[in-house]
Amino acid sequence: MSVSREFLWMLIGSAIVTLIPRTLPLVLISRMKLPGYAMKFLKHVPLAVMTALVAQSVLTDGESWRSPDNPEWLAFFPTLAVALLTRSLLLTVLAGVGCAALLAWLA
């Protein structure tokens, strides 16, 4: 399988266009001294985003609500326990992926 030059340039351009809006704000903000209230606010953003993603994934299936007998519900509770006990986003994600993989393997 060969890759054409046009495709390669499109891939590089897409990567740059995607990377710039994600990294530029981080680079600019990291060099600034933010007020205390902004730091308090930003400290809660990862938790809020993760909560929204998990709630949408576990509770809804498109436009409808999921029933509690869905396998995602079973993976949710051990993941929630890991999140509450460790307060680590990485361990929580790993626990959730592990539980979902185990349930998919058992099913």
C-alpha cells in the first residue's frame, strides 16, 4: 500500500490545524499569572468534563435513557468507587476501561 504525497500533506496539515488550537491556549495561559478565583475555577474543569462524559455515556443511549440492566451500569459502580477512593483521573479511567473490557469479554 502506498501513500500519495497529496494525502501525506493533507495529513500533516490536518495535524497542524488540530494541534494549534489545542496547544496555543495552554502555552499562552501557562506563561500568565492567573488570579486565585480563576485557578479555583480551572481546578474543577477536568472533573466537570469527566462527569459530563460519563453521565452521558452511562445514562443515555442517543436520545433515550438506558435501563439499569445495561452492562455499562455494572462497569459504572466499580469505576465510581475507584474515583471516590483514589481521586485520580488516570486510575478512574483505567478502572472504567478495565471493567468495560471485562464485561465485554464475559458477555
